Amino acid sequence: MSERTIYLDHAATTPLDPRVLEAMLPYLTEHYGNPSSIHRQGRAALQALDDAREQVALVLGCSRREVIFTGGGSESINLAVKGAALARRAAGAQAHLIVSAIEHHAVLHAGEYLQQQHGFEVTLLPVDEGGLVRPDHLRAALRPDTALVSVMYANNEIGTIQPIAELGAICREAGVPLHTDAVQAAGVLPLDVEALKVDYLSLTAHKFYGPKGVGVLYARRGAPLLPQINGGAQERRRRAGTENVAGIVGLAAALTLAEERRPAAMERMRTLRERLIDGVLAAVPDSWLNGDRVQRLPGNANLGFAGIEGESLLLLLDQAGICASSGSACTSGSLEPSHVLLALGLSPAAANASVRFSLGHGVIEADITYVLETLPPLVARLRAVVAQGAEREPIAA
Ligand SMILES: *Cc1c(COP(=O)(O)O)cnc(C)c1O
């Protein structure tokens, strides 16, 4: 086991920024009030909540009342997709949903729920081989009974950035609201909801150096939304439950910091990422890059290595101190290839031969050098094992 840890899994989660922790601490200690209480402790908590809402609204370019605090990305997405679709259906006959084929499972499974429990019809928008949604495909999929469109801003596995403003304009023309899962975009891409032409936008703090378990849903004023958690009147009756005050303070601090760091961080990360991609493609024969090379998050490198299991490579990388990830999920003992990579047209074997590296603020040049030294021999080792296994196979059979 290597002593060294090189964390290249920022798309899964990011470390908490010490400045964010510092902003949160008073609300985990002396300011413990419930924001709904009228006494001084409650008022202090409510003030913190108001300030955080103002900070978030500033980054999104929206009004404070359009900001809903939630328990994270999955909750924001569920509130948007189910809440908007069910509200639209209650108001009319709309029972059709359009989502891209490469959405996060939070969107895809919320869509399946609407289909199975509420009789919705769901159209999956295909993507091209780089992972991009074509605006004309959206135009063709829209129907008079479409309740909602949901297309992610940037993909978590392959980093592809979608033309959200263009898709937003098409939705507006058709009078259909658009939700975007912007979880991977925060701190990297502009989040101005007017420029993006979206009606709902989801964020989660732990993807931009904030705490886990706290998120935001932006919901445009007047956009239909049925609450998915019932109870008290918090968040203007759109999300019941005592607010996670410290978490919300942390989210707002993290988002403000992320926005400040964004231009410089983007450049720095893109340079490191290009070095990683070029270095791996040059050093490892039969390797390839998944996803569009240009319309891509600056920190994402999703690479495939013919003839190996990505999961095996991840274990060897971990022993060498490198933390990376794959889109595959292990369901009942067998490896399910990533739905995102399959949607690009990859075979199940090629999908399972892929590994995602996602960079973040803490990554330095020397880390990339170490990966470029470490990775090629590990791939060669795995391929040698596979070749030996193939030789032995006739004997075993
Ligand atoms: C991480 C992630 C989510 C889920 O966010 P949680 O806060 O973990 O629930 C949703 N969408 C994308 C694109 C993500 O990367």
C-alpha cells in the first residue's frame, strides 16, 4: 500500500474547504437555534439563513424567494422532476417527460417512478458519440402534453457540457419548463439562470468543497412545484423540515468561494487534465478518451483501456495511492456497464474497461506526473494476466 494519496475523484465528492468549516462552526455550537423560533436564538439562525439565501441568489442571478434549500443533489432533483411534473399534470393533461439518456440516476429513477406510479410517458433523448444532446432532437421530442424537460448541465462520468441555453430557448418557445442538474457545473461553469434560460436548477454543496447532505433547488417564480416533503411551512412551503442551518451556511460560503476561484481554477485544471489525457493516450496502446474533447468539464478525464476490467485497474491504482472511479455499478455480483458510456455507443466490454479521473483544487503537477508513471505498467500487468488466462482457458475447459 502506498503512503501517498492522490485524490482524483472530485466528481464523486470534494474535501471540505477549511474556510467553509470555519463559517459553519458557530452554527454547530453557540448559534443552535431553530430558525422558526421567535426568540433571539431563533432570530440568529434565521438571519444566517437569510444571508445564505442572499449569497446563493447572487451567484444564480435570481431572487431570494426562488432559492430552496434541500438535503442534497438527489433531493433537489426529485423535488424538481416529480414536483414540477406532478404540478403540471394536476393543472392540465400533461403526462409526458423528456430526459437525456445520460442523466444521473436521480433524474432517471425519478422519471421511472413517474412512469410506474403516475402513468407518465418518458422520452429518453439520445446523445451523439461525444455525449452531446442535439437541440433538434429535443425539438422533435417535444409534445403538446410535455410536462417537463430535464437535461443535465455537465455529465458526472464523461464531463460533457450540454448547450443548456439553446435547449432552454427551445423549451420556452414550446412553453415547457426546463430543469437542469447543475451539480457538476458549480465552481466550473457560469450558473446565471437567466442566461441559461432554465426554470429549475439543482446543486449540491459537497461537489464544490462544501458539506455533504445539503443542496439547492432554484425554482423560477411562478414555476409549478408540488412539495415532495410535507410538514411545516419552511422554505415557503416547498420543503418542510427544520433547516440544516450550519450546512446551508456552509453551502453558501462554498458557492461564493467557488465562484471567486472559478476563472483561475478552470484554466489550471484544464492544463493538468490535458497533460493527463495526452500522457495516457501516448503511453498506453489501445487506450481512448470517452466524451467530447472540447465541450468538457476542465477536470474530467474518462479513459478506456482495451482488454481490461476498469474495476481491476481501480484496485491497483488504489494500492498505488491513486483514488479514481468508474461509472460501473456492481449489482448482484455482476458488473453493470455505465448507462452513460452505453449511450455513447460503447460496447458493454468497452464501457467496463473505462476509468474516470476527476481533478480538483488540491491536484498538482507532480500528481499527474506520478499517475503517468504509475498507470501504464498497471494496464500492461492487467493485460498480461488476461492474456495468460486466455492461454490457459482450453485446459480448464
Ligand atoms: C453527485 C451528483 C448528484 C447527486 O447529488 P447528491 O448530493 O449526492 O445527492 C446528482 N447529479 C449529479 C450530476 C451528480 O454528480
